[in-house]
Amino acid sequence: MKKYCVPLLLALVLHGYPLGAVAAQTQSGLDQVSLEDLMQVEVTSVSKKPQRLANVAAAVHVISAEEIRLLGVNSLAEVLRLAPGVDATRFSGNRWAVSVRGFADVFAEKLLVLVDGRNAFNPAFSGVSWQDFQFPLEDIERIEIIRGPAAAIWGTNGMNGVINIITRSAASSQGGMVVLGSGTTEGNYGRVRWGGQNADGSTFYRVYASKQRANAQDALDSLGGGSAHDAYGHDAAGLRLDGYLGSGAHWDFSADIFQNDSDGQAYFYRASGVSIDPLKEQHRGVTLRGRYELPLADAGNLQFQAAYAGSDMRLPYAISDERKTLDLDMQHRFRAGQNHELVWGANYRFTSDTITPSEVMSLNLPARNMQYFGVFAQDEISLSETLRLTLGLRADHQPLSGWDTQPTVRMSWNLQPSHTLWGAVSRAARAPSRADVGFNRNTAFITGNLPGFVPDTLVILRGNEVQQSEKLLATELGVRSQWLASLSSDVVLFRHRYDNLLRVPVGTTVIPGFPLTVVNVDVRNGGAMTLDGVELTTDWRVNPVWRIQLAQTWNQVTDAGTVVIDPAGTVPSSITSLRVSWAPSAHVNVDAWLRHTGARPSNPTRAQLQRQAFSELDLRVAWRPSKTVELSLTGQNLNQGSCDAYQGLVIAASNTDLIPTCQPRGLLGQLRIDF
């Protein structure tokens, strides 16, 4: 950790510099925003309540709607790469591996994703499928990304972080919008949206429809990927209603329906041998969400939310999952005296599934009903005008592992109105998913010498029927600073100590035979790993015309235990995002975005399975001939760098036997009309 102290010490030294005098000399445009206004930006995800950024004792980053527009991207996973510490890599068509602080996997299970407070993780694998988020990016108000554990408030699976996608209210998206685009990678796509209201202005609505089709590019250069990407497409539609009552209460309701298809190729390990087969992954789903909020005295709040999700995922290289999930949530916020602000709540989840086995994977129980419930409480204590202590505790009951308790202690100290020092110590858990318990997966086929009476061998991973939760102890220290009205920075040091990681081989059973011998490898909890890191964010509005944004992360893995899926191999050594924005006039924007993801160190015997280091450069030019029309052209991966991630790899360990492809150099043109 010593080498990571330099950025933090530098920030503390600079803290003593009298920057107020410099800030007073700023001119017009972006520089007119005062220090006080910027430090009072509110976030809601850290404590389930509005908080000034100056008082937040957590590593949180906010991506605004305007930043999303200027990125020139067409998927949610690409947007998330703007935040520090987010590892988002496209590995096949519309498939993404997204994580925070390591464990990047196609089904990353240590990251909790929310949409307007609705828990979007799938109990089948405790993660999310990013191709299922098909609502228009234009409907997003902001994205709040918490790096580090937030399980004390959001529950199990918020181990490494929480991504909360907050969409616009129907009242703030009135009128119409049409988006049409075409690109060499994105194919052809279109989105349409319309918003209106009732006669007395108490109820607002918004409806949308979205469609995309992208064809495969070129043939694969080799089994290790190449300059191609797989075909994919989606259809989606949805609505949102917002109602405002005379009592000050607010209710909202949203509904979304989607379907998407993804082509590709994968290795299939069967009893008859290894084959490389085409596959067509299909997802279908519908989500419903309703929320009611009632303001109480003394800035208190009472909130109820219900959500339903029905999904049908067909993964021919793994399993198919038909699922229905119901979520019920309640929370209450109130003040106790002058110095205590408390929030507490409870939630209940019921999920019912039918998981159909494939030739290469099965579960001992093909159908199961599961119930989850949890309670939490958090108290923010004002020790003084500048010092705040937060104590939180959550208890969750999981059907597969029992109870998990997840406490946190956080403190923030406003050194000055423009500088905040904070620290946190938290415990978090990742409960075993449906696919972790009683699973059987073909993982290798070793060809024998049949003429020499040496049998072929099929290796099968077998999950124990009794699994435990994975554990994390996290310590964090950060400084959030507003050096000038136009210059801010955020530095975070963290240490994550993981224990009881899943999938440690504990025994082998050999079933001899001819022409096939079966080797069953039993796996369970017991792995360990320590992750140290530094995250740095800098935002510099040089003047009203130029803006520079830097997000930098360094990671170092130590004490990684031996597991079947090597955790160290999912942690990049560094992640860099550098954006330069130029607005020479009110009608033109030019944005350049350079990204670099470092190599992932791993066991030398598995190095051929891990993604390599790669860089990408995007360039976007946008022209607005009027306030309601925008034309943009984006050059994607201009240096052809993303293909370096899989160069020489037959498969990538985090891709579950899929043969990885990459996003080649491409162009994307888009027209947006608001009316």
C-alpha cells in the first residue's frame, strides 16, 4: 500500500494552498459555478437518501445525462467505462463483462445493479446480462456508481459496488424524440419516445420503442478471435407514469418488455469429444415496477416499492432459465433529535425458476422456489458541523446459505467547504447463487490413445449441495476536493480482503471406463485474495470551450489462493479513461476518448485464458443546426486496439467457453430530433 500513498499525500499537501483567491478570479461560462454549489451536488445511492457530495463517506461517481450524450455510445456498458474502477469489456457482439474492483466475468456476481431502485440481479447467477438493458440512454437522468461495498444498505451481492441507474421522470421528458443510427459495429437502430400529461397536470406519461439489428463482420481469423464481431439485435418497448398528489406524495410506475438475440461460437465438451458449434443466445423478459413516496415532517420520508420481473434466458452453451421474481421493499427516513438522521427498511424477494439442462451443464434440482428477506438500519450522526459518523447494519437471510450480517462504519470530515476527508470499514457478503449449488459442468475433454487402450477423459466440475457465502473486509480512505470552480479531484485508497471464495477443488472422483473415463472434481468455498488499489478522478473545465476528464485506477493482487476460476486473472493491473471535450461554438461538440485496460495477472499455467492489455480511441463530432436537431459521427476503436485483448487466446476464462471476438474499427452515425 505504500506506493499508493503518493496521490493522497499530494492531495493533502495541495489542500493547504490558498486556492480561494485563484477561484475568485474565474471568468464566465462553466467557471461561474461556485465551490459551494458543486460541493452540494446530491447523490441518493450511498444511504438511500439525498446527501451532499461533500458529506458522502464513500467512493461514488456520478455520470450525468449530458455526459452520456457526449460519449457517442449506444450501450449502457460503454457508458459505465467513464467511471474510475469500472472494468467493461465487450467480448462478443452485445455481450459484456462488467465489474468494479475485479472479478470481471460475463456473469460478474459481486456487483449489484439497480434501475430506479429495482434490484436487477438474476438469482440464477447473482449477476446481470447487460444486453437486457434496452431502455433508451436518452431516458437516463444520471448513473450513480458506488465503488466498494454498499451491502450494509443495499444487501447481499453489493460486495464490490452498486450501480444505480436513475431514469428521468415522465414530467421531465415531455414531447417527442426520434433517434436513428447506423454503424459498422452497431448495425442499424432506432428509438422513438413520446411524453404527455393529463388535463390538470397531475399525471404525466412517457412511452418508448427501440429496435436494433447488427450483422456479423468478417469471418473469424482464428479460434482465438479476430477482427470480427457476432451478430445481435433487440426489440424493446416501455412506459412510465408519474403522479403528484395534493399531499406532496408522489407515485410512479414503469413497465418494460424486451427480447434480444446474440450469435456466436463456443467450445462444447461432450462425452463424445470437443466440438466448436455456432450458438444463438436468446433472452426475453418483462419488468414492472411501482413506487409510492410520502413526505413526512422534519424532512422525513416513507417509501414503498414493488417490482416484478419475468425472464426466459436460453443459453445453449450452458443452461436455460425461465424465472419469475417478485420484490417488495419498504423504507422509512426520519430525524431523532438534532444530530441523528436514521433510515431503516426491509425487503422481501420471491423467485421461482425452471432451469433446463444442456449437454454440458445441469443442476441437481431443475426447478426451485426461493425466498430472500432482509432488514437494515443506518444512523448518520452529526458530531459537529464538519464531522459526521455513519453506523449501519444489515441482516439478510438467503435460502442457500442462511443469515449474513453486514456492518459498516463511515466517517467524513469537511476539512474546508471544498475538501472532504473520509474513511470506511465494511464487511460484505456474496451469497451463493442458484448455479453455485448442486451444479455439474463439463469443463475439459482430454483425448486418449484408443489404439493404445488409453481412454478419453471427460472432466466435470461438481458444486457441493451446501455452499457458504463469500466474505469481504474492506477498508477505504479518500479525499474529495474542489480546487477551483473549474477543477475537482477524487482520490481513494482501498484494500479488499476476500475470504471463503467459491470454487476451490477439494476432491476428485475417478470413474474409470473405456472408451471414456469420467473425472468428477468437487468444488466448494475456501479461496482467499487481497486486492489493494488506488482510484483517481480529475475533472478540469479549462475554460467554457475545453474540458478534460481523467479516471485512473491501479490494482495489485496478493495472497490469491488456488481456485478453479482464478480470481487474480479477472483483475486488470490498471484502467485509464481520458476524455477531452471541445465546444468551439454552441452548435458543435468534438469529443476524444482514450481508454486503456492493463493485463490481468494470473497463474502462469492459465495465462493463455486471460484477456491481454488493450487500448481504444474514440472520436465524436456533433453538430446541432438547431436546438432540436443533432447530427453526430463517431469513430470507434480507431486504433483497432480492443482486438488486442484476445490476441492469441483460444477462450477467455471469464467467458464460459465462448470463443471471444472483438469490436473492430468502425464508424457510427446518428440523428436525434426532439419535438
